[in-house]
Amino acid sequence: MPNPSPAPPCTAIVAEDEWLVRIDIVEALEEAGFQVREVESAEDALLLIGEERPHILVTDIRLAGALDGWSLAEAYRSLHPRGGVVYASANVPLADRQVDGSFFFSKPVQMSALVDACLGLCAGEDNRKD
């Protein structure tokens, strides 16, 4: 009996304008098996989101460009209602701005916790903010 094909990897877009932080997040997610695309601005993220339909969006709040991470997450969710959202920011978490079912991590981010949240979102676990 043939072995079933492995599930395709989860995909993520990381929107972070601080390149050192972005590299850390991207490397941690790639080591966990994610296919990751990285951008500096919400505008660039929206272009990729429209083309690629990523499973997960990881975003800072303050980004290069006119849009912030709050607006990016709202736009992502309007396009992909079941998509996972993880915020990683030095800003104060604002519960009324977070999209439902999201995670918020304050910087400096504990990478293992961020990766675990992304893995859970990709697996469909519903232990997120309601």
C-alpha cells in the first residue's frame, strides 16, 4: 500500500519593516516547515495576499507605507476569512482592533511561542482570541 503524499506546507507572509526582526521570524517559520514570503509594507503584503492566498499572516503594527498592520490584517481577513493572523509588535495590543481568532505577541517576541501559534493556526486549532 503506497504511503499518502505529505500535506503541502503551510504558507505565511511576514510583514515587518525591521529587517533583523523579519529575518528572525522568517527563519524560525522556515525551520518549522513553512513556505514564507517576506515584505516591508502592508501594500506589498496585500499584493502577495491577492496572488498567493497564504494560510498565515504575521504582521507588525507599524509598517513602512501608508497602511498599518491593523488595516492589513482586516484586509487579509476580508479576502481570506479563515486565514490565521499573528501580530508581533512593540505597540500596545488593542483588542478592539485585533481580528477575531488572532494572536498578539509583544516584542521582543519569543520565537518558539510565535511558531507554535502559527503551527496551531495552520493545523486549524481554534484556541485563538474570540
